[in-house]
Amino acid sequence: MGPRLLTTLAIALACLSALFGLMEMVMFGGRIGDTGVVQDSLFMPLTYIFALLSAVFFVLAIVRKFKK
């Protein structure tokens, strides 16, 4: 994979991370349920997973660019 493809993939993952973060805020936003427990969803872990993958691909793209 070239640096351009890695950068494109990193940007796409960053956009997905932002989308899932926004969905978490809109749908669950720290609300407390009837039992007094904070509502949680799969959106927040996906936000962190996609953000981490995005950072990894950005670093790989930079390494590949300077390695040439």
C-alpha cells in the first residue's frame, strides 16, 4: 500500500470515528436510565476503535512517505 492509499484510508476511518461519536452524543448523550445506570451503546467503542486505526494508518503513511 502506498502513502496515498494509507492516507485516504486514515481519513475515511477518521470520518467514521467522528460519525459514530456524533451518533453516540445524539442518541445516548450521557442519559441515565430508569435504574440509575448511564446508558451505553456500541457507538462509543467504535469511535475509539476507528480513531485508533486512523492514527495508525496516518503514522504508517508518514513512515512510508519518508522511507522512499
